[in-house]
Amino acid sequence: MTYIPKYQIEVRPLTPEEGGGYLAWVPDLPGCMSDGNTPIEAVANAQQAIIEWIEEANRLGEPIPEPMRVMTA
């Protein structure tokens, strides 16, 4: 199994105009974000997005940034 660094995930509520629910994004990985109906779902989806972001960066031969804001939990 591949080690996946623990990146900080930010979460904010989406307005009704934005579709509602919650947005989760990873500041250290440009464009890495997801959403969900609850904050927990948004974070879980963002964790999967991190894996996919790293896989795509590897496929393209792009560097993978080290986490600047490491999660401790």
C-alpha cells in the first residue's frame, strides 16, 4: 500500500445558490477539492480526491508538494 501524506483539508458551507452542502479543499494541492452533503462526507470525498490528485501527478510526472499544514489527527 502506498503511503499518502496527511494534508490539511479546509471545509466551508456552500450557499443555496452554490447548491448547498459543504465544500472541502486541500490548500497544498492546487485544484484538489470535493463536496458533500455534510462536513464529514465532504472531508471523506476530499481524502479520495487527494489520492486521485497524487495518482494523476505521478502519471504526468509532476512533483507532489509536501504537506505544509499537516493534520495531526
